[in-house]
Amino acid sequence: MTAEPAAVSSGTAVSAASAAGAAPERRRVTVRGVVQGVGFRPFVYGLAGELGLSGHVTNTGEGVVAEVEGAPSAVAAFCTRIAAEAPPLAVVQDVRHEPVAVRGGDGFAILQSRAGGPRRTLVAPDTATCADCLAELCDPADRRYRHPFITCTHCGPRFTITTGLPYDRANTTMAGFAMCARCAREYADPADRRFHAQPVSCHDCGPRLRLVLPPSGPLTPLTDEPVAAARELLARGAILAVKGIGGYHLACDAANARAVRELRRRKNRAAKPFALLAASPADIEPLVHLGPAERDLLAGRVRPIVLLRRRPEPPAGLVAAEVAPGSADLGVMLPYSPLHHLLLGLPGDPPGPRLLVLTSGNLGGEPIVTDDGKARERLAGLADAWLTHDRPIHVPCDDSVVRILDGQELPVRRSRGYASFPVPLPVEVRPALAVGGDLKNVFCLGEGRKAWLSAHVGDMDDLATLTAFATAERQLAGITAVAPELLAADRHPGYRSAQWAARHAGHRPVRHVQHHHAHVAAAMAEHGLDGSRPVIGVAFDGTGYGEDGAVWGGEFLLADYDGHLRAAHLAYVPLPGGDAAVRHPYRMALSHLRSAGLGWPVDLPCVAACPEDERPVLARQLELGLNCVPTSSMGRLFDAVSSLAGVCHRADYEAQAAIAWEAAAYFAGEEPGAYAFALRRDDPAEPRSPAGAADLGRPGSAGAEPPLVLDPAPVLAAVVADLRAGTPAGRIAARFHAAVALAVRDTCRALRARTGTGTVALTGGVFANALLSAACARELAADGFTVLRHRLVPPGDGGLALGQLAVAARRSARPRP
């Protein structure tokens, strides 16, 4: 590998202090934040030269450290402008400066990075190809024309290739690629856009692409050039495994229904929507509604998958119906790597697919594949060919998923482009690791007033995901230098994440945080609440371990960081068969009908969907309570009414019935009228709490009033009546969504009258439902509430670890038993 220069210096700086006759001063300036790998040192070099200052700048584990000497006014200007005029990708979180002894000299140097010492800098997230690099990629006269790894200090991979700090080439997966002479000159030139751009490369020095075909495969491209051959195969209906920045994707032509169906068959993914890769917004505008905020998000530096509302009657032939069946949204992203641009075609390229399905390269339930050997092995039954390269991926990183809701971002999955940038905390926390939940796992390291969330890990239900969790935890701990003094986990005794925490705790305490309390705390933390006043937390999801041993999920908590009081909840019904009820929403529908006293008439779609020989078994199971834990889950109620109205009876992926139910309401549009829940003060189905199980952590909670109960029986009766009157399912879905929003408002109104609390946090996976979230926020705001919705972390379990951290590790929290 070409040796990194020990220093780059300039003799052009003139002692402005001497020229002006003022006594010079020298200051050491430390800049923390995202300041490595983003062109910060050349920026400092240029700023010092402009101000006539001498000194030097270097990378350290703390961040960027500069010493500048010259006229006091010029030094003061430097200290002010270093944050205000930072490079585009830099995020300056802290600038500190202190006087040091004057040394003299009239040059400014960029020194070799210093290892060791405290590590408090931040690794930049992976960033989409910038306009300058894209112009070079498309320019036949440029030496990097069509280079699949073109990058500079303003763009490209960062987090996924970083192996250590400080952020230098030797601490990235580019360490094994020797720079050619021309790249080395650019890398060493402070005036060049690629000065110390650690992934810098070109056609001469690598990395390099190759297309791998099975030895006995039926597909033979007409060219040996990897990208051109890959585009040809995609146009012919092939499925390709494509190695990206954070892992392998599976790609096929989104307009080819046969190819999409085949991908579903191979991946055993019957209905879950696929994401699309589009060359430009113009390619998707006929399919979806695009507002200014959606356009900005699509074309920004992060380039997440953006969930876009579908047009009711899009043109035929642009996208196969099999891409996102039963969904009101299409998930779309624009190219964020040079390889994506090449796959979709540069100007003058032969025609090819303009929209590609691009989904994670993995088997169902496993983490995204990053290793080349494992990709050949694990994806052998899924892909017809592999478009791969020889730059290693150090950190797996799935694509982020975001939607725009009421003009603001709502994260659904926070991963590439966001990790490992920290979330600021409104409270001080001791060094801690919060391990998150078991679904959509994301863990969190925190110290002081920062929380570093991992990339999306996945569902903790197999060895591969647990291994990926452990690897990612080591890497994030390495780049943040957080040495956890305690661990935080969910209270569910069966959670694999909690079991991992118990196995790895050593002498450190493990503090267990109730699931829905963590959801509410996450919303509080990201909105900057210090916990001095409680909020009403409306936590709606599918599953959460309750303090009474039941499955919670329709909760109204009066909460701060120190504790929570269950102030109201959805009425309990039996969950027949646990996971069987989740996979078969008709079972939840029959359970709700029985609890509402409505019987199982065979003219109802959910009853007809239940196999005839299963009905008596299910009835007996419900009668005896066999394997029927009580649940207050709002997610399961959405499943139930989706099946009751005939929309979805079997779920092939998490929340499928609820997603289809939202789609039915969306396409129906606004409908007059709404059903009505009953609000009462007792729940005869509520299980008796075991002694000590309801330690809510709040003084005097033992004598609190019993929680209010939200009874869905009147809603179910009205749905049955509408079904028998021939009301379309979409109209029923719209009325149901309106009913839930009004019930949230009325329950919060009752709790405000009881407690005086006027701030409501909407959290939990159910609030990924855009229709429901918007309707609840609208009703609550109209009634005078302050409404908190997630903007930095997902409302679902991908944000859980942030709340666990705030509850368990807050330094001012009262002592716990």
C-alpha cells in the first residue's frame, strides 16, 4: 500500500500578528462530532491559510485537533468559523479551545493522524454519491468514468468500512488496496476533493467488480464486462445477488411479473412488499404521490427507502402487481452508490430496466449477507448470478426505511445513512448497553448525553442473528469507546436479547425495563424531555410482556423515566395459541367476537375462513383457557377486524393484516361516521397480578385508581352490522380507524381530567400506520394536547433500546431495589 504522508505543509501563511504589530497568540482547538472522513482537515488548512495563521491539524481519537498561531483577531475568527463554515458532511457537536505557548513559525501543516488517547469522535454514516462524483462517473473523458467505487470526501461508504479509529485508510477495509500514483497524489493534495478520502480508488488500483455465474447455469451473457452483463441478465428476467455498501441485495426487473413471482418463491416471501430502486423521481411519479418533502428525502444524502402513497389507478406495466400486494405504499429509493447508477444505466447505455426490485440478500429471518463466501453458499438457491466485488464489508447495514407524515420524517427502520450518528439525550446516562427487543432488533450504547444506536440487526430468532448482534456490539463499542457499567433489557423472560444480556453481564447489573414504558421513554428522550413532568404515553403494538403476566399492547401509561402507571388499556381477550393467532388473524377475530358476545355466525368472513374442523377445537380452547394468555394488544385488534371484514385471514409476515387494513381504509378515502368504543373502569377478564409484579416505580402507585378500560365490543357489533348491510370493507376500515383515533382522544381527555397531564406521546409499532397516527395527532391537537410523535427513532421495536437506556441508565434516577 502507498505510504500515507507524515505531514502536508504550506509555507504560504504569513504571520499576520507580526505584520500588524500585535503580540501573537496560539490556541489548541479540539472539534468533536462527525469530523473525520468528511474533508475537515483540508477545510481547516484552507481556513488557516486565509486567516494567515500558522500551526497544524491532525485527527485523533477525540476528533480533529488543530493548533493555530497568529494575530488574536485572526485566531478568534478561526475559532468561530471552524463550526459555522464546516464541510457539508461534517456535524460539529463541540468546539473547545485553550491557550498554549506561542511557538512561532509561518507555515501550516496537516499532520499524520494520532492513535491512542480518548476516543470521542464520530464515524460518519454512509453517504450517497455526490453530484461531483456522479458527473465524473458519467464523463467519458474522466479517468474514473464508469468506476463502480468512485468517491470523495463528500460521499461514499464510511460506517460500513470502518474497523477502528482514528478514521484513516489503515483503519478501513480499504487497507488492502494500494493506491496508484495518481490516486496517491490526489490523496496527499490538500487542494484536492479527495484529500485523505480514505476509500479513494480508481480503475487502476481497485476494488474491482466481477460477475459470477454458476458453472452449470442456463444464463450466458453476451459480454464479459460485469455491469453490462448484469444489466443484460436483469433485462432477461434473471435474479441477481448484488454486493452493495452494507450487504448483498437481491435484484430483478420490477416490471417483470414472472421474475418477481420467482423471487418470492425462492425467498419464501409470499406477500411482504419489496422495495424498488428507481433511476429518478420521474420514473415513479406515475405510480405514487410525491410532495416536496418526499422528493427532498429521496434525493438527499441518506437515500433511504421512502414509503410513498400509491396512486389509486396507476398506469399498467410499470411495476408488477406482485411487488407490493395489499399495501397502500410503494417503498422506493434512488441510487446511493455508483454501482446502482451503473446498474440502472448511464446516458447512452442500451435500454434496460428502469425500476428494479432491490431487497435484502438473505434467507427469511436471517441477517443480511455480507461475506462473499457465505453469499455464494446462502444465496445459491435464490440468485442466478452474483455481481460482487473485493472490498470487504466490515459492518452489515440494511437500508433505512422512512416515510413523510404530516410534513415530517417518521423512521420505520433506522440503519444505513443514520448509523452510527448518535441521538442527543436530554438526561445524563452512565455508560450502558441497552439490548433492545427480539423483533427488529436495534441495540444502543450510551454515555453522558449521547446514545449510539446500532444499525438494524433483525429478529433475534436464530444463531446467525445472535452472532451478527455480538459482532455489531463489539464494533460499535470499539468506535464509541463506551465501556458499559450496566445493561438494560426487556422484562420478557423469554426474549433472546434479554438472555444475551444475562449471559454477557459479568459483574455488571442487568436492569429490566417494561416494554411499553421503554417505548414511551424513547419518545420522551428524542423530544428532549427531562422527565421532570410525566406524559400520557399511548403505546400500541402487537406484543409486550405485561407486569401481570398478560400480553400487553393497547396501553395508556402515565410515565416519566423513573416509572409508569398503567392508567388505561384495551380490554383483555384470550390470545388463542400464541403465535398461531398471530399467523392466523381469523383466530383473533373469533376470540374478539366471543368476548363481545356476538357468536360465530358462518356468514361472517372470519368464521368462514376458519376451517370447519378447527372451529370446535378453538371454541373448546377458548372455553377452557388452554394456551390462551390474555392480551390487550391493539395490534391484534387490527388483525381481528381485518379478518372480520374479509381483508386478511392469514399473515405471511409481521403486521400483514394490519397493513392490508390500513390500505383498505386509505383507498376508501374519507368516510362519514365512526364507530365508538366504550370506556369503563373495570375489566372482568383482567388477570390477577402476582404479588410484587406491579412495581410501577412511582410513589403511591399501590393506591392509584384502577385503570380505565377501552372496550371494543360496540365497535365489533357495528362492524358486523355493516357487513350484513353490504358495506364495503374499505368503508368499514375507514370508520374503524376513525373510531380508534376518537377513543385515544377521549381516553387521554379522561386521564388529563384525572391527572392534569396535557402531553401525549404516540408510540409503538401500530403508530407506523400513517392514517392512524395522523388522525390521533389531529384529534388530540384539536383538544389542546401537546402531541409527541417519533422523528429520530422508529415507533416500533427499532426504537426500544433508546427508551431502555433512558430508564435504566439515567444518572439522577432514584435507587432501585
